[in-house]
Amino acid sequence: MENNKGHGLAILRVVAGLLFLLPGIMKLMDPAGITGMLTGLGFPAPSFLAWILLLSEIIFGASLIVGWKTKYTTWPLVIVLLVATLTIALPGALENPMGWVNVLFHLVGIGALISIFLDGPGAWAVSK
């Protein structure tokens, strides 16, 4: 079993990275959509924040996948998930009991990112 040390973290890291990279790419295909959502939520400077959000998801998600500078790339993504939890998932859960699944999904993502921060990138990482 010692030969497999770090492989679980590597799988967690890659999957967590994909959970940000893919939505970030989708937002890149339609930045007006995310800008409209942020406008509707009352965020100041929604166009600027939309680009910060989608670039953060793409850059930090890709960094997670390859295991580059994970001590630094996890925290911006934790902030993204915390804001999404408080502004979208939690209000949705208060309106619809099935929305709690979305809240739990966000919390699992936050837990995964903190685990990667605490335990390192695992096997097959570009940097440790």
C-alpha cells in the first residue's frame, strides 16, 4: 500500500481542478451570461468580476489539475465556492429543500480544496 501513497490526493486534485476548469471554459464561451447573473445578484462591477471569476476558474483549475503551486491555487477557489455558496446555493436551498444537495456539493468542494492545501498535491504533481 505504501506504493500508492499520494495517489488518492492526485485523483482528488485532478477532479477538483476539472470542477473549476470546465465551468470556467463554459463561462468563457458566454461571458455575458455570467455578467448578467452577477448583475442580477447586485454585485458591483459585474463585468470586471465576471472576468476575474472565469479566469480564476480556468487558471487555478488548470493549475490544480497539473499540481502546480497548489498551496496558492486552492484559496482563490475556496473563495469562489464560499461566495457561490452564500449567494446562490444557500438562498436556493432555502426556497427548495432539494437545493441542500447543491450546498453540500459546494461544501465537499471546499473540503477537497482544504485537504489538498493541507496534505499537498499528491502523486504526479508538477511541483510539490
